[in-house]
Amino acid sequence: MAMVRKMGRAKAGTEAPARTEAVHGAAVAQLAYEFYELRGREDGHDVEDWLKAEVIVLQRAANGHLSQAHWRRL
């Protein structure tokens, strides 16, 4: 039996978990790509770039520096 999660409207000033994950995922992807470009598009460092970007995005989120509005351009 498949589990269905009901997601109501988020309270003012908060984001629904799925929406937050999407924003964080997009931020991680963007930052990892920037690392790739800064390295001169050298292949073979994708996992390293992704994990490094993930740490930075999670730190920004924990410090309140990552919001939906901040990453709207993604």
C-alpha cells in the first residue's frame, strides 16, 4: 500500500518540506556547477563538487541565509 502524504498550505514565513527540498536541490546543483566551471570544466570531480555544495547550502539554510526568495533566480 502506497503511503500518501498530505501537504497542507504552509504557514506564513515557512515553506512546505517538498518545496524547501526543491529549492535546496536547485541551489546545490547551481553551486556544484559553479565549482565545475571554476575548475575549468575538468571532469571527474562531480561527486566532490556536489558534496561540497551540499554542505555550503545546508550551512546557509541553517544560518537563515537560504530562502525561497534568495534562490528565486534558480
